[in-house]
Amino acid sequence: MTFPTQIRILALTAASALVVSACTSGGEGPSAQDGAEGEESPDQATWADSPGLVVHTADRETLVIIDPESGEELDRTHLGMEEPFLGFHATGLSALSFSPDFTHMARVDDDRPTVLRLPDMEVVAEYEAAGDGLSTDARVRWTGFSEDGERLRYLGTVGGEQTLHEVEFAAEGAEPEELDTAPEGSPFVPLTGADPLLGGSAYEEFDEKNDGYVEIRGTRVGATSLPEYLRIKVDQEGQGPRSTAIFEDFVLLDDGGYLGFTVKRTGGGGGGKPDIGHAIGFELDENGRVADWWELTEEGDIDAFALSPDEERIALSKDGEVFVIDTDGSGTETVVPTGDEEFRVLGWF
């Protein structure tokens, strides 16, 4: 497996979201049965106490924390869900999400945003989609956590209006607050690494560069431009993809730059799995145009990534194997030894 030696410094501040394939049950996981009622179980006391690289198993039903150096398994929990989640993805309307430290999970049960504690899957908070508990057509399209992991955010739609809510879910008696409201159909961009953006106007820029072109579409609110679609065609040797590459998943970095991913969906229908095929880094100018871009991976079919908390390393997975490389391109990729078990990267904390 070969990666380029020139990789820009990356920073990812939010845990990656997961695509959920169906509503799942609120049943307790195996570890919830280990302790007496009202007592903290041994699993609850130790889960996620040791920071590391978070991966999921090939069956997409179990989370595992591994040491990014040795590959040693630090912790494992079976989610006990009726339907497995579809795996890593960076952007989009995901109804299931994890807190940055993977101690909580949010999902939508009967159109009610619900927060569960890991690993026992105990419900710690749940809310009405519309906020008043009276509307019958209310639904929730997206959940996510704040960077500090203390607040749940969710997008509710009712009566032709979209409302972005936020609530400090661990605070007793806390009620959701409305952050923003826009008509149904207005843009909503839950970009990883940025506060979710509701409303704004669509923009499109097209620039000819060398023997190809760069086309970008996105949403703009005031001076903020967030990409949603990027197409690059470069024919000149040595200038990157020599055919048209389309990027539709993006991450905003702390330094203001972006990551872009070519994502191919395989399998179709509810069983489809998102696979990241190609990754680039890029920068936007003040008008939302692509000012510069560079390749991050030469190989296709990289299916997930996660950045270390110190922003010095990036973990990648492909065909069940996990690799770690330096974000400054100063070293070669290192295989994380995980034995015969196949894993896919989810996050790093």
C-alpha cells in the first residue's frame, strides 16, 4: 500500500458520523447485565477510559478501541442493535452519531432524538422532534454532538419549517434551544469540523486550470462558504487525477483548509456501504473558489480515516487493514497489527 510523501498538516475536531440503515432498538447491550440495578457495571467503568483508535468490526456491530502503535485491543463493546450501521462517512444527513470521546451515541427512535450511554446502551435523554410534543408530522433528519461532547444537536422538520436544536443532554431538566430556523428545502450543511449551517444561498464557481478545470458548488452564508460538490479534471502529467474526479464528502480543518473525498456507494439499497476511494486537500479563497489543492492518497478504495488528537498522524483503513502515516509526510506508512480480524476506522481520541 503506497501513499504520497507530501501530506499537509490536517486537523479534525469532531468524531466522524455514521450512516444508519434503519431505526434500532433501545435494548440493553450485553454489558448492562453485568451489574446490579443502580450500580455501575465493570464495563461501564472502563469503556473508553484508555484513549486510542476507534474501529468497527467487519459485521458493523461492534466497536473496538485499539492502540495505534501496537494494535493491542484496549476495549470492545457490542452495540446490540437490530440493524448494523453502514460505517464511516464524513458528511451528510446521518441520524446516528457518536460523541467525540465515544462515551455516548445519538440516534432517532420514533422520530425522537435519543442519547444513549455506551457501552450499556442506557437511554440518558430523549426529546420531541418539534419541541412541543404535539405535532404528528415532526421528524428528525440529523443528529450530531458539539466539539466538547456536552451538547446534542439535531435538525427537526415540522409544518414546512426546519429547526436546528441544541441541548446540554447531561444537565438535569435541560430543554432544547432553537439555534436557527429556515423553510423546508433550505440548505443544511452538517460539515465535519464546522458548526452545522442551516439556510444560506447556493453558489457555483467554475475555473479553467492548466489542461482541465475545477468546478465547485456549495452554500454561502455571509462570508462563510461551505463546499458540497467538487469536480476536478486535470489532464497534465503530474498534476493529480488525470480524469474527472468528483468529491462530495468534506471536512473543514482547524487551519481553514479542507479535505475532500471521492465516495462510491456499493451494494445498493439498505445494504449499501460507503467507500472512500480517493482523498485530496484543498483551500478556498474569499469567494469560495478553489485556490489550491493537493493529493493525499494515491491509491483508491481507502474506506475511512481518522486524525490523532495531536494532529500529527492520520489513520486509514483499506480492505480490513489499518495504516498510520505522519500528517507532515515525514515518514512511511505503518501497518497497525490487528491479527486476522478486519477493521474499519471510525475515530481517534
